[in-house]
Amino acid sequence: MQQQGPLQLVPVILLMDEWNSRLYREAMQLGADDVMVRPFSGAELLQTVAVRLEKGTSSCKMPPR
């Protein structure tokens, strides 16, 4: 998904109900940008999304329109 067109700019954050190292490794190998394990607060989720979006925009080279 992240290797094609505009979707490569969308960060992928995996949300897990419980820690599973096999799923974590698989997600990271498939290109996930981050993993969060419950419980987490809404504020923590928003902060994680904000950081990932900022990192994506700082390293992203968008073509001019």
C-alpha cells in the first residue's frame, strides 16, 4: 500500500489490543510506521498521529502543482 502513488505519504499506525511480538515484527516488515498497544489515551493517539504526520511532511518531497 505505501509503495504506490499518493498512499506512500499516509502513515500507518497499528493499534493492538495486547502485545504480540510476532504481529509487531510482521507489521513493521510490511511498512507500519508505529505500533500502539492498549490501553492508551486519546491524547497519546493524537500525539502519535501528529508526530507521524510531521515526520512524513518533513521528509516528503511533493511535486509542485
